[in-house]
Amino acid sequence: MAADISRRNILKIAGAAAGAGGIGTVVGAAGTASAAGTFAHPGMLHTRADLDRMAAKVKAGAAPYRAGFARLTANPHAGAGWKANPQPTVYRGSGSPENYRTLYNDIHAAYQNALRWHITGDTAHADTARDVLNAWSARLTGLAGSADRFLAAGLYGYQFANAAELMRGYEGFELARFQKMQREVFCAVSEDFLTRHNGAYITNYWANWDLTAMACVLATGILCDDRATVDRAVNYFKHGEGMGSIKNAIPVVHTDGLAEWVEAGRDQGHALLGVGLMGTVCEMAWNQGIDLYGYDDSRFLKGAEYVAKWSLGGDVPFTPYSRRKGAPGVWSGTETVTKAANADPAMVRPIWAMIANHYTKRRGRPAPYVTRIAAKAAPEGGGGDYGPNSGGYDQLGFGTLCFTRDRASTSAPSSSPSPSASATASSSSAAPSSARPQGGRGDLAATGSGELVGVAAAGGIAALAGGLLLLRRRGRAGGEGS
């Protein structure tokens, strides 16, 4: 029988469980946990140590970096001859011309050339990346279209910011002008989405809509050295009402250590997109000293393991749920999802190397399904390697090259995540210094069992938190897009 996962019911259940189980109060948001500290630069998806490691490994011809670098150099976007085609307004979903493809191709060219410069030292690639970034910041003034404009803001905003972060300090790069564009064109739209959700019911949009917006807001905060903006993204990740916050995107945790990904009931492609986006948010936060990977007893690992097992063709549990759809005063309805969608083991996205290397190498934790699917996807490519449509550009990619790392040295590796959310999460205290967040804040102590809200339930379910989703509905308020 379908479970009606309303916010009101979940809050009641979660509150009762917290009181009965003595799990403790949810720790405050990052801003209250550690208000001081400076930003690390570069410090989004890649740190200086990461870039130095890539360069040294590629120079030495080490595997698998060599194969990963070959994917980069073979990609046409990574060529130093790329010319930008900036537009004053970018349209996605409606409007004319619908030119968002021009934007995402240029973003991936900027990122890939910046990465190639850091690895090889060839300034022709740096000049290309700088020129693409400068061209767009000199001309772009807005995003328009259908509700898909929110996806454009989130996806292209976080990606553009990552490219710019790699070029920070390079001669001729107009950082201040780019920061202004990033705030006004991308971040403002993403923050508006997280606040108002396009006027729709809070459950109208799938998890990946929130996750794109969170990624953009977080990346903007890092790029602009804006602590308050970073804190808003972290706050939403932990406690947001929409479907992209972690306990709504991953609403059910099972005793075997797997946790259901809510969009598995939709389709495989969007579930993979969500996992990639949540991993991106976790990695950027980690590099600023904030551990979202370990939040809520490593809930993300359990969700990623679920999606990896399912994508490899394995059987996974699924808890039926109902969700509300529509917008107040426009239209409304509900839909019940009863099973996980069919999954194609041949579907590949460049999202797994980052996640696998964090948990198995930084933290010394088992991640069997994520490790298997990462090996299957290796060497990961990037934008342009997974088809010509927008879905092939949703991740920056090249994870084999960028995120392969040696295991953190420690005589007492951190424990694997407990299968139940009510178990003690020991990763914070046991993690070696090399497995701690890399930025200047040090929020590692704010994660783990102190932030858990567990819910005992029948059927082997150890934790439940969630809300309602709304299926997209094209041509009507708040419904179209990913």
C-alpha cells in the first residue's frame, strides 16, 4: 500500500522518534557551527593539491591518470583554438533563440582548457579559458525561457564558477566582472528558486532541480568569498523543504546500508543526475572545510550505493509514496509511485570516480557498488563525450583524472557507515588528518550521529524522512524540465 509522505506526517514522526530515541538535537547550520575562517582557493571541485597531483601523475605516465588525461585531450572542447560565442540573454525551454547550448558548450571549453593548463602548464589553454570567461562576463545579462531557466541557472552557474575558480589570479582574467555576472545572472535565479520554487507547491519539483540550485549557490559563495551565501546552500542541503535536501532526496534508509533515492521511481537518467549533483555539492563543501559527505551518518553514501546497485542491474527495495503536484490557484493533483523504474546497466555518466575515491580512499570505507560502477565507467570523460544533448553536459566530468587519489594514511581507518541511522557515526572522530575537509572552516565535528533524526519502522526500514514530489507537466505552471 502506498505511503503518503507528507511533510506534516514526517515532521510528526521525526519529532516523536527524536524524543523517544534520545538521538539528540539537530546541530545548527554551518554558519552557527563555525562562523569564522577563510576560504581556500582554488577550492571548489579542485584544490591546489588536487591539481598538483594530476600534473605530477600525468607527467609520470601513471595509471589511471594517463587514460583520464587522454580523454581530456581528445575532447574538442579542450582545444586551445576554441572561440567563445557570448549572448546577451540565454533562453532555455522557450524564447528565441533557444541558445542555451551555446552557453554550455562554451562553459565546458573554459573548464577543460583551464584544467589542461593546470596539468601541462601550456598557457595557450589558459588564454583560451580566460578569453571565454571574459567574453561571457562582458555580455551576458540574463536568463529567460520556461521553468527550465532555473535548471540553466543552476547547472551552468555551478559549472561556470568552477571554470572561473581555476582561472583566479591569471593575468587578464576579469574576476570582479565575472563575480558580478555570477551573482546577478546565475545565483539570484537559483536563490529565488530555493525560496519560491517558481510559485509551485514545494513538492512540485524533483530533487535535481533543488540540487542544481544548491550547487550554483554554493559555488557562487566560494567564488565570491561570501560566507552567508555558502551557509544558505549548506543550510538547504541539510534542512531545506524541497525535494533536493538530503533527507527528502534520500527518504528511506534500510538496515542493509542502502538508502532509497527518491528519483529512482522516476527514471535512471535523472537519478544519476541527482547523485552527480549531490556529489558535486559535497565535494565543493569538503574543500571548504564542511563535511556534507558524512552528514547524517553518511546518508549520501547509502543513497549512492543504492543507485549504483540498481544501475548495475541489481534488485533494490522501494517504498511506495504519493506526491502532490501543481501550483496554488493554477492546478493540482497527486501521483503515487510504487516501484523503481527500469535501469539500463549500459547507461554511463561521469559521476562515480569522485564519490568512490572520497569514501574508499579519503575515509577508508567500503563502497562496493559505487566502486564497481566507477571502474565500469572509467576512464571518465566530460562534456561532449556523452552525447550532444544537454544531459551529456550536466557534469564537468573527467573524474578518473581529477579524483583518483591514494588511500589516506592512518593506522585506524574510519569505520564504515552504520546500516542504521540510529547507530553511532564514528567517522568524525576516527578520520585521519588527511581525511578531513580541506578548507578553513572545519565543520567535520558537526556531522555524524549528533545530527540524526531516526525513525524506527517495520520492514527493515531504519530511517524515513521525506516529502511529496510533483511530476513535471509541460506547458503548465511549474511543470516542465528535468
